[in-house]
Amino acid sequence: MDFSNNKPIYKQIIDYCYGKIMAGEWLPDARIPSIKELSVTMVVNSRTVLKAYDDMQALGVIYQRRGMGYYVAPESRDIILTERRAEFFEETLPEIMKEMDLLGLTWDDLIARSH
């Protein structure tokens, strides 16, 4: 995986995992790759994957079965949607609005281009 410099690697790993869940590749109550498996696949330190898994577990997106690994939580899709929507309104939309202001674009300009 190619990582960008504008976001911490562990957050990019979370994005990758969220993508797998939202695409239906990782199903509710299904086991996901172990920390070691994912760190080897992504060529990153296992502590980085552990940080991503810890964050996802704290949000309730995944859960751990002692000695068995990590699993996708049944309510993971709803949690991810809530997280992604909050991120959009807190981070993405302000950046879009700032860029629109710099370019002198209005919402009407966007609507006209979308049709």
C-alpha cells in the first residue's frame, strides 16, 4: 500500500479497514487479518497496526476474542457511517468551502456542474 504524507499511517490503515468493511469484504462477526498478517501485507510496523486496531476497537467497529483474533462488530457499518459523516462535516467540507471561496465558486456553480 502506498501511504500519503498528509495523514498518519495508522489512520490510513483504519481507512483501509473501513473500506473493506463498507465494501462487504469483511463481514460482521467475521475474523479480520491479525496484527502481524496486516503489518506484513502493508509493510508497516506491527505497532502501527495495533494502534489502528485499538482505535477501531475503542469505537466498537471491531472486537477481540481472546486468543482468537479480531472480528468485525455487527454494528460496524453504522459506526463507520457516523464517523465518516462527522469527518466530512468537520474536515472535508470546511476545506471544500475554503477552496470554493478562493476560486469564487458558489453552490449554484456546483449544482449547475452536477447536471
